[in-house]
Amino acid sequence: MKKIILFFILPVALFAQEKTTTVTPKQPGKYDTNKFSQMYDLLATPNMFRTASGAPGPAYYQQQADYKIDIELDDKKAKLSGSETITYYNNSPDNLEYLWIQLDQNQAAKDSESPLSESERMDQTFPASNFANKFLKKDADRGFNIEYVKDVKGNAMSYTVNQTMMRINLATPMKPNTTISFSIKWWYNINNYQQEGGRSGYELFEKEGNRLYVIAQFYPRMAVYNDVEGWQNMQFWGSGEFALPFGDFDVNITVPADHVMEATGELMNRSEVFTPAQVKRYELAQKSFDKPVVIVTQAEAEAAERGFSDKKKTWKFSAKNVRDFGIATSRKFIYDAMAVKLSDKVVMAASVYPKEANPLWGETSTITVAHTLKSYSSHTFDYPYPKAVSVSAEDQGMEYPMICWNFGRPDANGVTSEQIKNGMMGVVIHEVGHNFFPMIVNSDERQWTWMDEGLNSFMEFMAEQELGTNFPSRRGPAKNIVPYMSGDQKFLEPIMSNSESIIQFGNNAYGKPATGLNILRETIMGRELFDYAFKVYSNRWKFKHPTPEDFFRTMEDASAVDLDWFFRGWFYSTDFVDIGINDVKQYYVSESPTAALKNAKVRKGRFGLDPGPFVYLVEESNSELKSNQKKALKIEDVKLLSDYVSTLSAEEKGTLKSPKYFYEVEFNKPGGMIMPILVEITYEDGTVDNFKYPAQIWRKNNDTAKKVYATEKAIKKIQIDPKLETADIDVTNNTWPKQEVKSKFD
């Protein structure tokens, strides 16, 4: 049977070129600037501690610090006093000549260098209270007052304080696989965080003189020692948060007898600090899976807030395998809780809040805590701790193991706007979610804010969307990051920047990484591959200390998706996404070649065989194409095609398509950031087709890419990224034919 070979001749560039005598000067060599290059130049070298797969290696280790702490709150003076015994385990292969302790409260000390490191400008309009706080009040001293550091025998130990870090000088180096115990006694004056700032402190209710305390960074804490940088003893300047080892805590907290408290860990003496009726209500809450049970009622809280007891009460908490400890205490607290069923266990969701937070908090907080635990557990691992507590602390949003502070209250009339309610729910999800990142997947916040804030903001976005209420998520949707990505490059830094060097902290450390992960999940990898890899990362590094490299490598290792191009662009640069339609050409089938095609040399077929007679595709704009030739293709009207089809069997004929229109679309990339090309084609009859071209389409040409469309229907419109999935900063070049973009005035 005679075979007819068909060639669809497009640009002249497909034809062999005539040899010329022109000599092109040899160009100098160049470095590899391909955006698809692997990230060997950026990532730390794998080793026995951290493998190339992103998993902990066979020699991986981490230190442990156990605490026994006794503290007392002086409510009248707003002063906290405490003593602690730390037992430190050296699980590293190294001899330690000294130990580093974090004194984060010193960031607010009189001699702190933090305020000196910030540039200032003169504001010309001040609320009276702000003016008084800035210019009239003497600087408060909120730093630690260390009374002693002693060894287990009661002997004084040598120590040196350097701003927010304290070095304990060991008489004898601490050998591998040994422990050391020592004691510290301290006190400090608690700050009014609404006036002085800070992640913890007290809120003053001026009419009645009550305080609501959220207490954290309240004790000298061990710094991290690891295989990546030895001691993480970077100073606390205010933005970069905390890097801490895991350990077990036994904490006794003495407060006025009329206070209600929640804290990290399990309460060990519930019957001593709650009334019998409150204990019974808590037992009911442990069996209530559909709604919270009020344990301390509003009536009980209102009676307590008028009492100002002179008696004391000690609350005892025990926490296993946590990296930190937080406390919330006030005589104003209402307390509710409910049970949450995870796959193999039951944990408690709880809230404490003043009457000023009702009815919003009673109706919303604990339910939102429960939803968060279920959502995050489904994407990572079952929440391992016995409880999660949300604390109403106005103007706050901060997280600690099992407990967090959250803003959002009704107005003076008890009315809550949708904006306040959504804001409150969003912060509850976010701060409760921090139990997973970084309280369990324990990244170094002092260095890499995005590893906890960015990952957690992404998880928050998923949890918000899983509410099923069309929640107005701030961070996660690609279109929301466009204003930042299109901003002045002078004010942008790569995500992989130290926490203290970031200008637009929220966008850089929260919004951009959350958006990037959402794009990976929805557009680049797909949910199945992404979710599996993300769960592998979470489980590999729960109760461990991951680095950025561990995350990047695990996401590739568990998915078989090459993501170096994405991490290089999205995390290590300030490139932005801008993909457009540069040109669209329509072609018509002809059996008559144009002059250019007739004179061009044709490449030989395989093995040098003559490819045979041709069918030509001629561009619409070609002047040699007559008007009567500009028509939809009918195979029977083209003899070569008709002859070819006649040689096919009935089965082969049944597999043929019937294209009538031919287009070549050229995409360009004015932005530096690589992304897949998402194309939506609308035909003249209103039907739509969608095409997705992987990012690798740019691998051999960083500027342009072309695709050919042979369609049965004429194309009416072509649009790139119609659902705004890629954070494209300029959509004016996304449509053909070009459309007018309405201004904000319109």
C-alpha cells in the first residue's frame, strides 16, 4: 500500500538554511543562568544529620531541656517572681564549654538596644494617651532581674548577660550523653502590652481596676544547640521569634484565689482550684462533642471581678514534650470547653474570656478551636496534646503550646460586625494552628519566620475554606498577593531573608509563602501529590527541628515533582509573575505554496527519504492567500488529504479528528518568575476549553513559548489564567483580542 506523507509547513525556520560565507564572531562563554537549574548552589550539603531526601539522618540528634518552675503573681504591683530548675541533656556529639539561655524580657529592659536600632520619624498627630506614653512617661524597666544562678549543690555559677542572651560558663565542659542541672531565680515587672507593646503582659480594665494577664517569655529559657549552627544565640530584636528545645515542664503558679487560669499542660489539681460544681461541668464538657459546656459562668466571673481576694491559690500544670509554656489568668475569666474526636483520641478545645467578649466568644471561640484541630490534623498528623485553649486578649495574637491569645470583641453594646467576627475567627484558627507549626514541627523562628508563619497561614487558609461559608481569607488566594508582588523592588526581599531584615513583614513572611504553597497545591502539583508530600514533611519533622532545605527536599522527594525552579524563584528572589499573549496568527490549509515556501529547502525525512508531496498552512496575513482560500478546512476538498484518508482502514478512520481552524499563539513572559501557562479558549458558539502547560515549557526559552491549536470551531477569545491562580501582576496582556480593563473609577 502506498503511503502519502504529510508535512504541515509553518514558519520558514523549519526548513534547512542555505550555507553562507559569513563568519559569526565567537561569543564569550556564559554562566548557567537557566531558571531550571537545580538548587545545589543554594542548599546546604546533605550529611549524616540531614539527608538529601529531606529526612532526618541516622546521626540526627536534638537536645532536651526539662523545667521545674515555681512562680508567683503579685496582682497589686503587676510583678512576677519565679525560680526554676533546668535539667539539660547533651545529646550532641560535642563537648559544650558553656550554655546559652534566652532572656527575652530584656528586649524591654531600660538599657535594651532594640529601640536604638529602629529608625524614627516625628509624627505630627497623636492621641493624647500615645503622646503621653511616648514623651511624658519615664522609660519602664521590664527586663529580667536575675537574683542567682546555682548548681545542684547550691554553689553560684559564673554567668554573663549579653542583652537578651545569658551565657552560663561551665567549670568543666559538658560531655556528650550527659546531663546537667542548675537553678535560676528572677523577677520582673509585667508590662501593659496595650500601651507598651509586647507579645504578653496585662490588659487593664480601668473602670474596675482588674487586669487580664497573658504571661509568656516569663522564665529564662534554654537556647537551641543543633547540627546546623551550634548555639542559636541570635539576639531577640523584636521581630524574629523563638527557637527552643523540647522538654517536660512541671509548673506551679500562685495567683490571687479568685483568679481563673489556663496554661500549657494538664491541670494536676483541678479539685483544689475549681468548685465542685465547676469540676462537674468540666466532666460534662469531656463528653460534649457538638457544643461547648460553660464551666465558669459569666455570673461567677462577674462576682469574682468585684471581689479582689487577698488569699492565694496555686495551680499546678504538667506538660510533656513541649518547647515552651504560656499562662493566662484573671478574675474576669469565663471558661468553656468541649471534646474533639480525632482518629484515635479525644482532646479538649477550650476558651477563657471576660464578659466584654460575649456573646461573640461564647458562641464562636471554642467551636473554632475544635474546627482548627480537625482541619490541621487531617492535613498533617493527629494533634498530640491533651488540649488547645483560646484566650481573649484584645490587641493580641500570639501562640504557645496548647494556649494562645486572640483579639476580637463586640462593641460596647455587644454588637459584632462581620469584619470583627471574621477577624476573630481567622486569628483563632491561625494561633491555634501554630500548635502544629512551630510548636510541634519545631522550626527556627528567630531565623526563618516563613517556616512557621507562612506554612501556618497556608494551613489557616485551608481551614477557613473548609468552614464552607465562603470565608473571606486574607492570605492564600493568589490575587491577594499581587499588590505586594508588583510593588517597588526597593521595599521587597526574598522570603529567604532573616526575620529582622524584612520591611513588609506580613506580606513577606505570611502572605507570600502561604500563596506560594496554595499555588503549588492547586496549580503546579495538584492536591493529591501536594497533600501527600506535605503530610510526609509534617510527620518526618514533628517534635524535631527542620530547616528550609528539609522542607524543600521533602516536597520533591515525596512527590517526584521537580520544584527547584519554583523554590528558587518564589523563595530566593523577588521575581514576579507576568505572562501574556504576545501574538496570535491564524493559518489556512492550501495545496499551493507561497513563494517563500516554494523556494525554501526542505529537510529530508527520516533516513534521508523524500517526504513526498506537501499540504501547506499559510498565515492569514500573507498577501498571496486569496480571499476564497480563507475558509474552514474540509478534508475532502484537499486532494492530498482525501487520498491519504482513503488508504486508511475503517478503524483508523474512526480515530481521526476533524480540525477546521488553525492558530499559532505566542506567549511571552515579561515577569521573571516562571509559572505554568493556564489557557482558556472560548469558541464562537460559546463553548470553552481549558489547557494547562507545565512550567517546563519555558526551559529552553525564558522569554517566549508557542502553542498550535487545531480546532473544530473558530476561536473567539483566548485568556491566560482566567481564575487568577498564578499571582500574575498584569492582566492587561492576558487576553486576545485585547480587552479594555476597567479603571477603578469605572
